[in-house]
Amino acid sequence: ALLVRRAGRAAPEVEPGRHVCVGGSAETGGPSKCATIVPVRAGLRSFLAVSGHFIWDGEAAKRLRHVEMIGEVVGDKSVVFAGDFNAEPGPSLEKLEQSSKFMGRLQRVVLPENTMTGLTGDFSQQVCIDHVYTSPDLPPLRAAALAKPANPWGGRVTRPAKVSGASDHVPVVVELDLDQKEAPAP
């Protein structure tokens, strides 16, 4: 989800009908592994917002292919790229960042130390598997997870199942400097 705020008020400026979906096939890990690309205008700035769900580490080649497919659509445009990468910070995520030309031009937004954004597949441990990347011309000012991950089933086995939350993932908020006109010097 994306919220564009100007002068303290929500100001959605997404162009209806201009979104593109990438993935959702066996090539990217199945129907739930897709990304949506939406053009956004915030004041005088235009950029693409990408929200994706990626395959787990055991299928890293499919995750890389998915990222490459997104990069083909995005090209060299300014972008905020976020989602469930199903990879914690470390060697697996670094390999993805280094293996993809598209990812190589982006910067990962660093969350505060010990921030957890989701749960393992069996809901037993908190992990940091949701990430946000931005183009250099969209520098992050602040970032944080807005809650602690929790089992959406309430942690109890019941018949019928009782859902206590929408997801085991939590919202991650990133405030960007949209007033900057050019990419900062390296």
C-alpha cells in the first residue's frame, strides 16, 4: 500500500487504470508471487511504486527472475520498490541486490536494528523479510515497522479457525524526501 501525504494530509495521486502486474506464473513461483507497478505523482514528482511478493530463499533463481522482469518494466524511472522478499538481510538478499542490474541501482532502506516485519512459514519466529528500496533521487528520511508481527490465527487451533489479524506481516512506513530534485552525489 502507498500513501502520499502533502501538508499533513493524505493526497492520493495515483493514475487509475495505469497499473501493471508482473509475475504470478510458475516462472516467478506461482500465482501469489506477483508485483504491481503503479505510476504515482506527488506534487511535482513522478515515480513508480512497486509492491511485490516474492518466492522464498529455496527458489532464489525464481526470485531473481521476478526482480529482473520488474526491472524490465521500470527501466531507469524513479521507483519505490517494496514488498515481502521472503529473505532476511544477509547473504541471500545481498546476492539478489548484486545479481540484478535493476536492484543494483537502488538503495535498500535500513530499518532500525532488530526490527521484525513478519513470521517464519510455521509462524514460530519473527523475521525481517519485508524490505523497501528507493531510487537515489528519492532518499529516505525515516523508516519503521508500525507493529510487531503476530500469528493471524491468534496462536490457537480452533474449529472453525478464528482469524485475529489480516497477516503475519506488519506495515512498514518510509518517509521520503520528495523535495529533492536530483540524485545526491555518491
